[in-house]
Amino acid sequence: MKITVTGGDIAQHKADAIIVNLFEGVKKPGGATGAVDQALDGAISDELASTAAFKSKLGETWIFNTYGKLPARYVIVTGLGKQEDFDSAKIRRASAAAVRACLRLKVSSAASIIHGAGIGGHDAESAARLVAEGMLLGAYKFDKRKQKKNDDKAPELSTFALVEHDAKKLDKVKQGAKTGEVIAHGVNTARDLVFDSPNNVTPATLRDVAQGIKGLTVSVLERKDLEKLGMGAFLSVARGSDEPPYLLHMSYKPPKKARKKVAIVGKGITFDSGGLSLKPPQSQETMKMDMAGAAAVLGTMKAIAELGDLDIQVDGFVATCENMPSGRASRPGDIVKTMNGKTVEILNTDAEGRLILIDTLTYAQKETDPDEMIDLATLTGACVIALGEVASGLMTSDQGLADRIIKAGEPAGEKFWQLPLYEEYQEMLKSDVADLKNIGAKGQAGTSSAGMFLKNFVDEGRKWAHLDIAGPAYTSTDQPEVPKGATGVGVRTLLYYLYGLN
Ligand code: BES
Ligand code: ZN
Ligand code: ZN
């Protein structure tokens, strides 16, 4: 789908469907929606007055046939919810709900006003960015592995116009729409990788994706490199699989001197069987998603490379392998030596994410000495139990960094809830025979003890945040801007944080 920006009056715009909006409780539409209402001889206000169902709640859409009174065949009114609750995330959602209505109507062209730019009080650039994000996120579907697409005969929604009546704002709107497009493509790249099957997305696939991103310096470490670096923890996970492991390093450097250096690190287990501590079949069903952290890093790096105007150096690291049982797989009881010298007793081979991450965190710090380091990982089932699919867990060595990430998540439409890293959790990780064991106390603080395990490999004084995205990475409910299944969680929050968007 292509997004274009044009000036003029939405009522006169020629497209199969035009999209206007309403706040909840408004009975007499004003602005562009009012003009469209008038052109329809008051059809919208009539409907508002006569049905109790049409409330303009957020996510609701209402469709009118224009019967030739306007150049468009349909008018879609998208609800903005209550005016007092209106914010960036709601612009994105209202826009996504409208595009979903377009898909149901099977129209091939649509045009929208820029929700929030007028009465909503948002500046034209960010409102246009949010509307563009909503369009492309809402229109997303993963059907590339189906021979027969669900809607084979229907025309694709191929053109989407943002219509701004104020000519002075057109440049800002164009800029915002472009940024929104890049952000949404970053999210959808992550979704594609997480949705696709584990036989199609292997560590080599992630390597190819990283190498295919233009504008970054990409280096690939192979098994022999990991051996040379002494990454015994990472290698212990890869042992059981026939697929070779990779550590990917993508680097974005700004044209001028970087304001700061941020490292982002993703867990890329392309399939987590549990290893010899085998998961039951039902738990294995969705374990293709155990590379969602890596997908978020790849999607974010791709967007940064495309936008190209960030004044921060960003280094993206992806640790990727499979976790499989075999005659060569790690055994519960094995002791491995990590890159930083500490030894780990592996008591459960299903706690593999933390093993690949610790060597990668060590490497990221050695390579780039980052001012801030953020890792994303589908790390613990306990986090899903604590927070559900609604929020990611956040653990940190630096409260300022944590606060900034949580804040960036708000306009990004992603929730992060902080969990503690109390010193007491360190006790749970003591091993009788090695420096650490890879699991904590059964049934206790599983997410925090995993975070604490990682913290053992974070340098003293380093600003670090760990995002446990196990819940929101792959969901069972559909939201207008987030499909059921792979969500691409993390990409928007990272980009909003790094670019200071809101
Ligand atoms: N990949 C899983 C965590 C997970 C579970 C992600 C459910 C998404 C949904 C991770 O590797 C794992 O298996 N963790 C174990 C740790 C335990 C053995 C200490 C878990 O959470 O059960
Ligand atoms: Zn596991
Ligand atoms: Zn895992």
C-alpha cells in the first residue's frame, strides 16, 4: 500500500472511501466531518440522533453510502473515544480501525483526514505520522505461506491518501507520513519474521535479513568465532541443533559526532523445544516466536537505517540459534564457562535465553562500551503469568533509563511494567558447583531471577534495561493496529525512545 499526501477538501476527494472522525458523545459534527455531513444532507447527524449504537467509541467505525452526493462511494466515520482521554496511541488506533473498515468494504482506494491535527491539538507532523502508522499496521496480514489467499478476488487496498486542507501544513504532513511509513515497515518486518514458521526462519535467515539492511555496517560471527571468544554459554545452547548459530552485529553511525551510544540486544531462539528439558507439545506450538526480541532489533535497525537522521550511534546485536534435544545437546548438570569468565551450571536446558544473552551482553559491552544497553527477550513464562499479554516486564540497573523507556512506550502504544531486581534474588542463583546456576527457586519470582541472572553480566555502573516481552510478543487477541499473533512489540518503543517521538 502506498501512502500519498494531498491538499484540499476531503469531501471533494475522489477515492472509493473517505475517512472522517468523531469524538465520543458529539452529536453535531464540526470541521471536516461537519462538511461531509452537510454534503450528505445531514446523514451523519441524523444517524447520531436516531441510533443509540453509534457512539464514536475508540475502535468503532460507522459506514455511510454517499449515493452520489460526493465523489467517494463510502464515508467511514472512525471513533476517537472521549476527547479528554485523547492521545497519540488513540490516533494510531482510530486510523487502524478505519483501514480495517476499508478492508471489509474491499475498496481499492481510500483517503483520510489527519486525526488529531485539528481539534485534537496534535501538531500536523506527529498526527500524520500516527495516522500513517495506523494505516499500515492495521492493514497488515501474514498470508505469504497460503496458496489461496482469503480474499483472492477482492482488489487490494492499494492507494491511501492523507488529505490536509491547510496548504501551509503540507510539508510537515509529508514528513510525518514518511516517518510513519518507515516505523510501520519496521514493525511489520518484525511481525513477518515472528509469524513465519521455524523451518522457514532459521538463524541463517536472521543473518540474511541483517546483511540485507542497507546503510548499516553488519558483521556476522560464526561458531568458530564464538569459540575463539570463549562464549561457552551461547555455544552450549546451539550444540543440540544442526542449524549453525550466529551472533549478528549491526551498527548505525550518525554522519556527525554521535550524541550517545546505545546498544540493543535481542534473543533470537528460532525454535525453543526446551532442549533435553523438553517442553510439552502444547508449549512448543508457539515457540517459533522465541526470536521476537531479535526480530524487534532487526525491525528497529532497519527503520533507523531508512530514516538515517538519528544523532545517536545504535548498535544492534542478535544472538541466534535453535534450542534442540539431540545426542550432542547440553545436559542438565553441565557446567559451562562464559565469555567473561564466570561459570554456569545448566540445571534446566529450557532456560536457554539467558545463556545466549549473557555472552552477547558481555560482547556488546566490550565491543561498543555503550552509554545505554537495552535487551529484549521472550525470556520467561512467569512474565506471561504476571502481566499477561498486555505488558512487558522491565528490569533495570538505572531508574532514569527505565522511566524513559516506560514513557516512550505510551505514545508508542506499548506497555512496560517494572519488576524488581532485589539483591535477595541473587541468593536463588547460587550453585553448589559453579559460580551461578541458570534457574532460580522453583515457583518464585521467575522473571526477576532471570533478570538478576543477566545482571551478573552487566558491568558495574552500566545503564541497562532488560525487557521481558514474552507476553506481548505473540497474542491471542486482535486489536485494530495489532493483529492476533506476532505483534512486533518493542520496535515502536525503541524508535520512539531513540528519536524522542511522542
Ligand atoms: N522461551 C521461553 C519463555 C517463554 C514462555 C516465552 C512462554 C513465551 C511464552 C524460555 O526459554 C523458557 O522456556 N523459560 C523457562 C525458564 C524456566 C525453565 C526457569 C520458563 O519460563 O518456563
Ligand atoms: Zn526455553
Ligand atoms: Zn526460550
